[in-house]
Amino acid sequence: MRKPTLIASLFLTAGLVALGPVAQAAQTTGDAVEHSPNNGRRLVEADRTPAEYQRADKAIKNWKEKGLEAPDEGSQWVQINDKYVMVVIASGRILKITPATR
């Protein structure tokens, strides 16, 4: 084998070997980790909830059917994991916490 062909073959082989780990690193396993809505924190009255629970689309519209009292003015009921939480819309402060009924 001639030297230029041998050198070209070595560069090609080295390039393919070097790209293997890069191609594998780009693949995803499909096992996405879902984070807890409250980041694993214990919910406590007067604490703050994540901003997403201040949005109107998170509000529980049928709070009467769930046995909840009327939300205070400027607040809404939301469900976080296994609890109903009354949240001040403007600040995200927790006013009340009630276990969710199944």
C-alpha cells in the first residue's frame, strides 16, 4: 500500500472513531425526568407557590363541587399534587391548604 493511501485511511478511521462517542451523546433515552410542581418542598401556609399556579388556567372552576369554600377576593383554588391550595393570584402566597378528595 502506498503511503498517501495509508495515511488517508488512518485519518478516515481516526475520524470515524472520534465521532462515535459524540453521536452517542446526542441520543436521548426517552426517559424524561418530571420535576415535582413544588420542587419537593413541603407546602406551608404563607409560603409561595411556583408562578404557574397564579395563572387563571390552573384555577379550579368547580370548587363548590369539591367541597371547598369560596376563594377570597383576588385568590383562586389550585390543585398541587394531592392538595387543594388557595393562592393569592398577584403574589402566589398560600392562604389555605386542604387535602384533595379522590
